[in-house]
Amino acid sequence: MRTVESPSKAVAYNAKPIFLLVGLACLAGFFVDLFVLSYPANPGTLEWRSGFVQQLADRSIILLFAAGLLLAGLLDIRVWRKRLSLLCMAVGVAFLLSCVLVMRDSSILQKQALNRITAQAEQAETQLAQIDANSELSAQVTPEQLQQLRQRISLQKTTLEGNTRTGVLKRGVSSIGNLAIVGLALIGLGRFGTNPPRLR
């Protein structure tokens, strides 16, 4: 006599607690990182603010990931879903507005760095002019050597200016890109959370 095996029953698991756990862990890690990076806080200083916003932009994808997981875990709880959605939209708008701050700060930092380079080059030129004017020192240095030093100073100034412009531009574009993309994604996530599509 043949026995018929009963078909195995499908077991449905609820993944929402996992979403909440991983989302909270990512959120906690994000805030711990920001706290450590911001200490000691000095938002009035341009260098501190620029560095902090750059670190925030670099880690913003973790915040987006955490918000997405938390929203997925809270889809069935309307009150918390709405609160989280509004918070996501507010943070997204703040990220977009901070792009203007990054552009302003980057421009100021670039001008300051270029002014320092120009001041150092002018100081070196003044020292060379003093050597040229001093009869005792000019006897030890030939006019060709002075000309080579002036050319070297000019070349170093041009190189430093180029490196400064490129470095500030790269950091600024990277920060603005991250903040804008994550900001738009958070706004989209918030809009989704306020009115999620129903399963049919």
C-alpha cells in the first residue's frame, strides 16, 4: 500500500521586526558617528562647519537606508508611519537647503586658501628682492640663481592654486551631490509614507 506524503505547509514570516532592528541600528550608528565627528562642536568656525557638513554628506546614505528600513517596518502603524514620513521630508528639505551653505562655504574657503598662497608667494618675492638689494648677499647669489628661484616660486604658486581649486571643487561637488540625492530620496520616501500604495 502506497502512502501519500502531505504537501509541506508554507510558513509565512514577518520581516518587519528585522527591518526595524536593522533600521534602528543604522540610525544609532549614524548619530554616534556624527556626535564623534562633531566633537568639539564649533559651528561658528568655517573650517569646522565645512568639515562637518562634508562628513554628514559622506554618511547620509546610511541615514537614507535607516529611514527606508524603519518606514518598511512601520507601514502598518499609521501614526508612526506618518510621523516618520514627515520627519523624512523635513530632513530632505534641510539637506537640499544645506547645499547652498556648502556652495557658499566652499567659495569662501577657496578664496582664503588662494589668498594665503598669494601672501606666501609675495613674502618669498620680497625676501628675494631684499637679497638682490643687499650687496653682501647678492655677491653670494648670482642673478641666474635669483631668476631660477623666482621661476620656482611662480611655478609653485600656480601649482598650489590649481590644486586648491581642484580640491575644493571636488569636495564641494561630492558633498552637494550626496546631500541633494539623499535629500530628494528622503522627500520621496516621506511622500511614499504619507500615502503608501495598497496591495490589490
